[in-house]
Amino acid sequence: MVPGTISTNGRYYSTDHEWIDFDETAAYVGVSKFKLTGFKEIDQVIYASTKGLKKKGETIVTLKYQDFQVDVNMPVDGKIIEMNPSIIYNDAHYLFQNAETTCWIAHIAPLNPSERNGLLLPEQYQLNRQNNFTK
């Protein structure tokens, strides 16, 4: 895969609505559109430290829109290789419009690239979301 492009062939979801696309020893992390429910756009992107090992569940970015705020967390243990330059240079509109398709937030090196514990395949994620969040 060309760096910065997203192939959804290796996509998994966390139960906290982040997605991760594995690419051999690296992966791209993003946020599902569902997690941005209530957002009309993204006003502010606040980055956590990118240094050192990040544990699964640790916040890497906070997204804000008016009174709404969501944390985007690491779906697996690993190190951040880079944050998406498009977002760094304040193109949060692109992130909002393409959150679940082409716009990744962080390029990471998973501590264990073959580990999938606690992650859901897209079909499982959709079913889990429907069962838990729609009544």
C-alpha cells in the first residue's frame, strides 16, 4: 500500500469506534463517523504527545465541535510514526467529511502487528453498533 492511502481490506474497529487498517508491520488509525454523531464539523483538533509507546485505549487526539468533544484512542498498543499532515495543518473539514473512508489520523507501528484481540471486523462492528446503540 502506498503510504497515506487507505485500503479497507485489513480494517478492524474498536468497540470505542476507532478504526485501524493494518498494513504488514504498520497501521493507519482513524475514527468512525458514528463516534462523531452530533458533530456538524470539527472546530479543533488537540493532539496528545506522540512520544513513546502508547497503550491501547490511550488518547491520541481530541476532536471538538462547540460543546461536543470526543477522544480518539489507540486501538492497539504501539508507537505513533506520524500524524496525518492534512489534519495537522488545520484541514479538520477534510477529516470530518472523510472520517471513515480516506482520512486517517495516525500512522502507527503496532507493538504486535498480528494481534487482533478486542477488535471487530466491519460486519461485527455494524452488528454490534446496531444491537447496542439503536433501539
